[in-house]
Amino acid sequence: MRFSEVNLFGVYVAPISVIMVAAWFVTIWLRWGAARFGLLRRVWHPSLFVFAVYMIVLSSMVLWVARWPIPS
């Protein structure tokens, strides 16, 4: 897939910014689940752990979007 600008309410934005917002919402959901089950109390540095999870989610989403077929 070509990463081209996304028209968002008449404003063209970079696709990475849209993916970053989507990854942030997924990370918030995962953070809520980790806090609910007590995982964040067991890690050494919770903020660093959440940031690492965000990076994993973001890179996974970028790779997932890059594999979408180009419409003809």
C-alpha cells in the first residue's frame, strides 16, 4: 500500500498520525486490562512498560496497514 494523505474532515493529514492515534487507543485499552489484572504492579517501571507496548502496537499496525493490497 502507498502511504498517502488521509482526508479528515477536509484537512489532509499524514497517515502515520492517524495510525498513531489508533495505536494510542489500543494501548489505553491494553493498559486498562493490565491494570485490572494487576500486571502493572509487577513490572519494574510501569511507564516504560506502557511506552514499550505502545511502540509494539504502533509498529504492528504500520506493518498491518502496509500489507493491505493496493486497489486497482
